[in-house]
Amino acid sequence: MKFKAKITTHKGISRIAVYFEKNASLIARIKTFEDARWSVSKKYWHLPDNEENRLRFNLFSAHTLLPNAEGIASIDTFKRYLLSRRYSPNTINTYSEALKSFLTFCNTKSLQDINNEDVIAYNNDYIIKNQLSSSYQNQIVNALKLFFKIVKETSIEIDKIHRPKREKVLPNVLSKEEVKKILEAQTNLKHKTMLSLIYSCGLRCGELLALQPQHIDSNRNIVIIKNAKGKKDRIVPLSPKILIYLRNYYKAYKPQTYLFEGQKSGAPYEARSLQLILKQALQKSGITKPVTLHWLRHSYATHLLESGTDLRYIQELLGHSSSKTTEIYTHVSTKSIQLIKSPFDDL
């Protein structure tokens, strides 16, 4: 990643400013970082100033060490291994940086001497001490399990590397009325169609932007989503209402390669621009919640569940590998909860 990063003060708060030339893949990648924001006035992306991000962007304090020579060589070997396994560039970078963090902590030991006690010490003395997230800790576990599979001589028992207790964070969901307000706030046909398609099919942002005209099968009333997360294809039903939007949009814009293209013909629409479209719709609709594009996907799943759709079908529609991932929507569905009468009403 070709970038420059520095610690700065943004609106009175310490943040890490990240500068790089305009690039769709880099923009999509930095958006995966927690609380990543774009400053229109300063023309840079900025992230929370914490130990995790300082390590990620090599903003080390004076006392911070680097992996030893063996560790640095091992990271390069690990990257080549992940590349040969056809992991995505984002995953390769995430796992490599996670491994770098761990090997930095253990830089006084050789690889073959690192053991499970070192993993526990890293969790306690680095991750927990610096109040880093459990999701970051989970990334470390993923990276270590993969890495130590390819280390010939190791004291690590891979099966005994434990994961952090899973946080039970509920997905953010909008009501149907709020979704309607957001979609109707956009009068631009292209913008309205894009947001509507995300909600009507439960798409991820990247899945929408990767769609091509041939992926819309109007004869079978389906959308074909190619090479989605986990490199899996899937199909989702196409709403007759959204099909009307798509036909009007196609006649007006005549896209060449991608269904939704930016200013340059044949190039996909930018994720950052789509985020701005949503932001404009929120302002017009008067909704003050910090809605993201992924909220529309969460809302799609929850509204399907509330309308009686079987959870197994929702799992297929969302492209979840595990049913446990889909089951979280049962905790935000209000259909059954609203039928419960509070004992307060009988007082």
C-alpha cells in the first residue's frame, strides 16, 4: 500500500491521517478499518489514534521494536504462501500485519522457541493492556494458526491457540419506514437505483459495484452475484419493482462493462462516492442515525425474518457460511417482542 501516515489533530481529537493517490482498491481497503473517515476539507482519510493503527501504519513510538531478521523473512514467506492459496489482497495484508505485530512482541526469541505461553503473554500484555478490540485479537489468532502450519519446527500447539470470547454485538437495523425515506430522498435515477438494489437484494457494497449487466437475469427474476465474499457465487431474487428501476436506468445510462460505472466508461463506480450518496439521502430524509450501506443489508435480512422467511433461506441469500452468523438477526427482529405485554400495563 503506497501511503503516508502521520499523527494529527482533527477537530481537537488525535487521529492518524492517511494520504495516498486516488485508487479504488486502496479506498475500499481503508474503509474496512474501524471508524475510517474522509475529510473533505483536508483531503485525507483519518483513523483513531490507537496502538493498533500506529502499528498498522508503522507509526512506532521511540521504544517500539521490530521483528527480528528471522521474523521479517518469515513474514515474506507467509505472504507468498497466502498468495499461492489465492487469499484476497485485503486478507493477505491483514494477516501479515497481524503476524508482524505478534513477532514484534516476540522478537527476542527464535521461531522454534515461540510457544503457547507467548501467545497468552501477547494477549495479556499487549492486546488487553492497550485495550485493542477482540476482533483484532481474532485476526491475530487466524494469522497465527495459518502461519504455524507452515513452520517446520515449532513449539506452538496450534489447536490450543484460543480465541477471545465472542462479543454479542447486534446489527444495526432500520425500520421499513426509515428505509423508504432514505430511498425516496434520492431523486437521481442512478443513485436511487443503486441504494434500492442494495436493500432489495441484501447486497454488500462491493457486490453491488462488481455487478455487470449480464448478472441481472430478468427472465428468471434473479441477480447473480459472482465471486462474493469467500469467493462464492450465489443468486438472490429480483424484485419486480427494482426491475423497473433497472430498466429505466439502463435505457438512460447504457453502462458498458459494469452495471454501475463512474465518470470513466467501463470502470466501476467508486465505493466512496456511493457512501456520499447515502450521506446525502440521510440529510434529505432528516434521519440522524449514523447509517452505513451495510445497515441496508442488515435491514433486508431482518425484514425478511419478520415477514416469515425461513432462516435457512436468509442464510443462502446473504451468502453466510455458518447459520450462526445469520441467527443474530433473530435478536433484532421485533415481531415477536412487540406481542409481549409488559406487566407494567396491568398495574
